[in-house]
Amino acid sequence: MAAFEYLALDSKGQNTRGVIEADTPRSARSLLRERGLNALELNEVTEKSKGGGNLEFGGRGNRLRSKQLVILTEQLSTLVHAGLPIDEALSALSDETDDARLKRVVAALRARVMEGRTLADAFREFPDSFPELFPATTAAGEQTGRLGEALGRLAEYTQNRDSLQRDMIAALAYPLLLLAVALAVVTGLMTTVVPKIVAVFENIKAELPLLTRVLIATSEFLTTYGWLLLGAVVILGVAGALALRQESVRLWLDRVALKLPVFGRLLRAADTARAARTLAVLIGSGVPVLDALKLAAPTLKRLPLREGMKRAATRVREGATLARGLTEARVFPAVALRLVGSGEKSGRLPEMLDAAADHLARDVRQAMAVTNAILSPILILLVGAIVLAIVLAILLPIFELNTLIGK
């Protein structure tokens, strides 16, 4: 059985979209006719389009967003814990949601399950929406008979990850907005207001104050070469984006970023919090430690940390403990490493990894709050200083106008 996305006309002649499950496109059209719908378009929900006729579920426009993934895992975990079979749980979830994109993926997952595949195999068919953590954790839960618990861990993982991302975005939003407004205001003053005001001083043949001359020169430069400057910024941005595709460039930049006094600690804490949470979910679901390390490595965005995780996996393969492997690879901060070592000794490794992730996430939130508290006033003072300089550059010649005219 497969899932088909359709566009059809109802009895009132209005367009309606939805997802229907059927064995073949012909069966899908028959089911739609039974519902009083005349199919205009019918596309099978697949991972990616190969011939142009199927829905490109793996494309950017159809992959699940973080919030949708949280909803799916939380509700699916609740339904499975309630004792519903996977196919019935997916069917109930598909019926309850009003989100068209989420409905498509749930219908596609249920179609795969109805074909006899496991939920883990169904997740693997949509890698753009479900990272390898999902099929690996689900497979371990299915093998041990603890699928509900595994899905519960995934739900908690996605919720924590989404919460941390929202907090980081919220903390950065105000300073970035303030910086954008400041640049817009200063640019507007320099290109529109200042030229009209300083035109008054053009007929004065005496020497103007240095601050005024700097202001006039800057205004003339922005007015004359502003578009070229904007074009250069765009070109540099595109060139930088292309350069970041090179692993050697990214590796160098990541190493520099991780060495920065405050920013580097923030990046390391955010990355390792995500990795620790991933390890906790995988190991707690029954995935072997070595496999968990391999699956957790891609969650690290900074390449030096990712390489360190791979080195830790090598040391674990050679017989070292997880704590020793992570210590030698210099991936986790000291407090997190002590928690991991304590978890291995007490047999509570997943709980200690969760505790380490919570500790690192708190560090990230505290660092973001401190950075925001420091950065926002600095930006405000900087903008105020620039505006004050512009005002003084305009007022100084006016204060000295009688002297300048007398000369």
C-alpha cells in the first residue's frame, strides 16, 4: 500500500487537497470517486522524485520543520504508550493533524508500515526529515520491545533541541535587529539628510572643522560609491558561502571560532549539549556505545569537535571507556566528562549523559543572556556615539559661522 497526495474537485466544484492510501493510482482514483471527488492530480508520496511525477518529499519545501517533528514524536509516543499498534497510531495522528505537510509524511510512514516494514525502515526512507538518530533509536526499541520508551526519548530529545534553538534565536534576535536598524538609520542619515545640510557649508571658503570634513567625505563616498559598496558586500557574501563549502576552510574557521574567549565556549557548549543528548537517547534505547558515537558525530556542527568524536569512537573500539575516549579527544568540557565517568561507574550512563546535556544547555542559556545583556547596551552606545558625531559635525561650523564668515 502507498500514500498518494491528490488535488480533486468536490461536488461543489471547489478544489480540495489531501492524502489517501491505496495499492495503486487506479485504486486511489476509485476511492476518491467513492468519496464524491474528481481527481485532477495524483502523486505518490515518495522520498524523492526520479521521474518528475512523484512528490519530492525529500526536497526543502516538504521536509519537516523542527516544530512539526516535535509534534509528530510527542503524539506518536503518547499513542504507542497507550497501547495502539503502530499503523493505528499513525492513522490516528494523520486524522487529527491539520498540517498538510505533516499529514503527508504520516500517511507515507503508515503506508510503509502497512507494507510490512518496520517503523525504523519507514523513517530511513525520509532522511531529510528524520536524521539517523530516529531509525537507530526506533530499531533498538523495536528489537527490545520498548518502542514506546524509545519514542518517548525521541520526543524529549526533539523538544529539548527545539527549546534550545528557540532560546538561542530569541537571545540573538534583539541585538541583530538593533544592529540592522542602526545601520539603516546611519546610512539613511549619511546619504539623504547630511548632503542637504552640509551643502550650506560649500560656499564657505574657510577651513571647516576636521569632524565636519570627515563627515562630508564619508557622505560623498556613500552617495557616490554606495551601490558599488553594496555590490562588493554581496559578492563577498557569495564568495564566503562558496568557500564554506570547502571542508578545509570550514575546519580552519571552526578552529578559530572555538578559540575565541566567550563565543568559542558558547559554540562548544551548544554543540556538545546536542551530542550528549543524542548519546543519551541512543544508549538509553539500547544502541551500543560505539554505534552511538558514530551516530552522534554528525550532530556536532563544528568540524574539530566532529573529528574529536570520531577519535573517541576509535579509542572506544580499542577498549577505552567512553569517558577516557572523550577526554583524550577533547570534545566535552570537564564537568560533562566527570558526569560521563560517574555514569559509567554507576551503570547510569544515559541518565548522566542527560544531566551533562542539561548542564551544557544551561551554560548556553546563561552565556547567551550575559552576551545579550552586554552587547545590547554597547550597540546602543555605539549608535548614540555615531549620531552624536554627526550632530557635532553639523553644529560645529554653525557655532563658528561668524568667525568663518569674518575670515
